[in-house]
Amino acid sequence: MADPFFENIRLKNTEKERRILSDYATLSSDGLRRRPEREDDLRGSFSRDADRILHSRTYTRYIDKTQVFYLVPHDHITHRVLHVQLVSKISRVIGRTLGLNEDLTEAIALGHDLGHCAYGHDGEDYLSALCLKHGIDRFVHSVQGVRFMDRIEWEGKGMNLTLQVLDGILCHDGESDQLTLTPHRSKTWEDHERELKEKTLKGRHAGLFPMTLEGCVVRLADSISYIGRDIEDAVTIKLIKREEIPKDCIDVLGIDPNKIVATLVNTLVRDLIRNSLDKDFITFSKPISEAFIKLKNFNYKNIYLNPRIKTQSEKIKEIFGFMFESFLKHAEEGRKESRIFKDFLREMNEDYIRNTRPAEKVRDFIAGMTDDYFIYCFKELPSKPEGLTLPEPFGYIIP
């Protein structure tokens, strides 16, 4: 039975949102769930979602997942958990200033990278190729993030998050160069299922747009948070030098080479707010957009695709293949002593076990691994191929 006291608090908070939020904000009372829930929770729909994400096992595993640089023994290199915290903070600052729903912004930001596997985008590419090889859909981290929340958490029942939050996770695409975003507001659960399939077919750059302005904010905050931070990390490991940052980007974006993150984030956030206030879209000014894309291209050429940070990539790719094949065999043979059973499948409900193909179970298991657990499972597996050894932990620290 609903508790009238807390139901009344929730209704007062809903009315407060109507009074103070922008006309373009998403109200907590508009949250759409697959399954009905009690309405006497004093939290709004999106605050409840943020808490569920924060307390999920999937969120806990952010702590030891690669952001960009892996196998680097340095305490000040960004890991996935810090990136997510930065996206959350930046998103909430922008959303609060624009009068948007801060709870929805936070929930999407906390959940946006839940689907990333070990070793970042490199690991994503290796796992995706293995999925296709074994006759299942390609692996896309945004799709997997939705899958973790909607199909795997809570022993396979899913956490019953709102459509708006799951849509924001699916459509976050921080790698995209689209720096003006307009929400596609009228999405339904049927649209969401269709877009999940579309994203799976087309990969990371499927061209989807979030259904809320809050989701649009998180998508651009994702880019804001990682560009400068990745440059700072690359300088820390001596992959690049501060003076290599393009001078025209420094000038237009107001970057202090000695305070890259703070000055770049400040410029981008202020420009985004200035050009988006009281509008039903999010955008940067043209000069900032052009300079920001140029800086992102600099990162791709000098950091993300730099061969000096790929010295262990082939070995890691081979380990992905060996582990996928090993755990697939274990799943097909029902080997209860295997890690895939002990640490994953034994906690899943009968519906998941019965309706998920063996290769899909392996994908879900490997996708959830942290970098350390990935290596732990590899070391534990017997019958390794000759010559396949652990990746070097100091593989590409630049002297």
C-alpha cells in the first residue's frame, strides 16, 4: 500500500519542477517504465534511476576499466570511473544553468559508459569481431550498456529504468562530430527497440539523437570531458608534448597549455551555455565547433591511433579470442566449475539462461570484465596457445 506521507512529498517535488524548470526540460513525472512501480517513493523517477545505476554491479566495475591508456602503472592516468564522474559533473553544471532536469542529466551521465569492456575501444573492436565470427550481433558499448541495465542486472530481470535514461545511454555517442543536437522527443518503447537494432547494425556512429535535451547535454559533455583529459594524460606519459597542441586551437579555445583541462572545459561549457540558453537545442558557436573538431582530430592522430601505444594490442586481441573460445566451450558443455558459471551464469534467472545463446552469454560475461579480472581469468585458464603470454605492464611508457 502506498504511503500518503511520501507520496505527498513526491507530488510537491513534481510541482516544484513545473515551476522552476525550463519549458524544454523533462519532468520527472514524465518518466516511462516498462513495468509499473509504487508511486510513494519520495524520489522522482530519474533520481531513482540514478541511484539504481550507482548501486548496480555494472557501475562498480567502472573502477578498473580503461579509459584510453591501459597497462600504464601511473596513479594519475584517467580510468573509466573518473571519466564518468567528470561527465556527470559537467553535465549537471550545464543542465542546471539551462534549467533542465538535473536528476535525469545525472542518471544518463552515470550510465552512459556502462557497456564498455576491458581495454576501452580497442577491446570493443576485438569483442565485436568475435561476436560476428560466432554468429551474433556486433558488440557496441552503448547497446551493451542498455543491455546490462535492462536485461542483466537484478539477476536477469533488469532494473526497470525509464525510457528517457536508457535512451540517453544508447544515444550518448561522445565520439561524434555533431556539435549541434536537437532532441527527438516523441520516442516510444517500440522506437527504442528499433534504435537498439539500428545501432547494433551500424555501430557507434549510427546517427541517433537523444529524446531529451538532458540526453543531448550529456552527449556533448562526454566530448568536453575526455578531449582535454586525454591530452593531459598523453603529456603525463610523454606521448606528446604540450607545445604540439595546435596553436590556433589554443587561441580559439582559450587553452593554457599548463592547465589544459580546466581552461578547455571552462571555454567549452561557457560557449555551450551562451549559445543554448532558452533554446530547444544544444550547440556551440561556429568558431568553437571548428576548433574543437580540429583538436579532436589532433587527438585521434597523435593519441588514439598512435602506434607507440599499440605495442601490446595484438597480444590483447589474441587473448580476447582465446578467452571467448574457451568460455564458449564451457558454456556449451555446461562446465559448472568455469568462471562463466561461478561468477556470472549461476546468478542469472531461468529466462536469461533459457533464451540467451551461448555466444551471447560469453559476450555479456566478457563485456562486464574489468581489466584486472580479464587478466585474472586469462591466467587461470589452462591450455593456452603456445607463445601467448601476458601483455607487458610497461608496454608503452615513453622514455
